[in-house]
Amino acid sequence: MFIFAAHDPGAKNHIRPIYLHALEAGEKATWIDLSTRSELMKWDHAHEYVVDNSIEILVTGSSICVKGGGIDHYQLPPNCEKPLIRACKNKKIPCISVVDLGIQGKFDKANFQEIPDRFLVTNSGCVSELLDLGVDYDSIVLTGSAHLETYANTKLKSGDVNVKRIYGLSRARNLISFFCGPDTAQSIEAVNSISSLLLETQLTDFTIVVRPHPRMPLKSLLEEQVRKFGHVLYDEGGEPDTLLLLAASRVSFSMASLVSLESLVIGTPSAFYQIGWDYENLNNMYNNVMSVPRVRTKEELGFFIDRLLESDRTAMSENIEFQKGALARSWKAILELL
């Protein structure tokens, strides 16, 4: 049996296409969402699960396990996928982790019992970080992002009027999607900033749709702030899904998120918006992501919008996070360990 396990939304996104491919290939595969199976993030329960099941290989995402700050002091799980990795290694079961973006907050030198047998990484920066950690070069495979490959191959109708109708917007209205980070206070600062500064650009007839991070606590505080602006809407998520919202957007912004990469691969311009809030810690997690521009001053925002208005919307030709052929490379690397 193939086991696929992850906790964070991004970590789940990056292994989901591989899990679906395993099912299509006729493998017996089980999906474990650790956000709902929290007992498996404890050593004893993970060990019991591995002993009680006939597991051929474990494939995990790489979730961030750090503590945040701000008014909400959100606390992320301390272990995430690591107990399952340790339990499988104790039983000599091959373990693979898919690492997206970078290793910060995911792996360190503390305990090599929790280091998988193989890493599948989405960019060359991850390779360098793992080598610096002491991981053997032959254990690292630059596969690219199967998740972004799936998005890039999805046929979408850009500017879908049905999405705008959901928000009560006219077909001609420019929809700007803004995706927040996990910290409520920082998100409020960023929303206040972009809501004011976009009004000073050449962009007209626009509405900003703000979506909170799935892990953000006290979302009501963000919603309360958003409702103070007439040209900003709050949307906690669900319908439309992220992919359709991005496709209907003239441009998307995130504070630093995988969503910006998803936006780019489907042809919607995107940038990390980093004005008016302390972006350093969150931005450090995206040091390896060079495809997404950073907007850090009022002047840079104006220049970004000017370029957007001067050019027609076209699909990205760049191979973002090596997405082309990523699923085939990932599957090959997994089978090699069996």
C-alpha cells in the first residue's frame, strides 16, 4: 500500500497529483490529511498505524512547523509528517518527502531519524539547502512541481463572467484578487495598504477580493477591516475555488504564497505585495522563488500596474518551478525506491 500524507494546504497540493496518478496506475493508495488525523502527528499513534498496516512506501508533503506571532500568536503543529517518517524508517519502509519552495521550518539538523530516504524538490534552491543540511546528493531529485503542472494543464476560461457575478460585479469590472498570509495583524496592515495605494495607480474600475489564509485565526478582524472599504470585498473561500478566482482576475497579489505561482502558470499576472507590513520572515520562506516579482514601494506598484495595462494578458511561457514533466519525474523517483 502506498501512503500519501501531509498537513498544510501547500504540502497537500504538492503530493495530491502523485496520489491520483498512483490510483490511475492501479496501485493501492491511501490519502491521509493530517489536519484531520492529528493523532498521527504523535509518535505512539504513528508507530501503531505503521505496524498495523502493510505499507510499501510513504510519500509525504513538507509542512512548516514553526510558531508565528502577531495579535493571534498562531501555533502550528510541532511535528506534522515527521512521526510517520520516523515510524516507517524504523520498519525499513522507504520514505519520500516532496519539498516545495524551500526547507525553512520543515527540516533541520536536529534529528536525522525524521529525514526521509529521498527528497523530491521543486527548485534548485531546495537542492542547495538540503546539501547544506548534510543530505546526500543522491537522495535529492529535482522533479519540479507536479501541482503547478496540473494547474498549467487545466483548461480554463479566463475572465469568467460567472465568477464576477458571484461577487455582484459587472463583466467589465477589473477583479483584483488578494491572498493574505497566516498572521491576522500583518494581513490587516497589507490590506489597508493595497486598498489605498491601488487607488493612486492608473488602474480604474476595480474591486479587490480579499481571501484570508486557511490557517489564519481571528478572521473576523480581517473581515471587519475589509468592510470599511467600498471597493474591497471579503471572501473566506470555497466558491469560486482558487483556480477559477485566479482565472477571472485581471491581476493577483499575495503577501507571499504558492497562490502567486499558481496564478502565473495559468497566465494571470501576480506579485508578492510587500508594502506596509513586516514581510521579512514570510519572504524568507520564498527565497528560492524567483518567478514572482516583489512589490515593495508605491513606485514599484505603479510601475507594475503600468506594465500590466500596457500588455495583453498572455500565458506564461516560463517553466515555473520546473512544472513541465514534473509528475513523470516524481513517479519515476518513487518507483526507484520500491
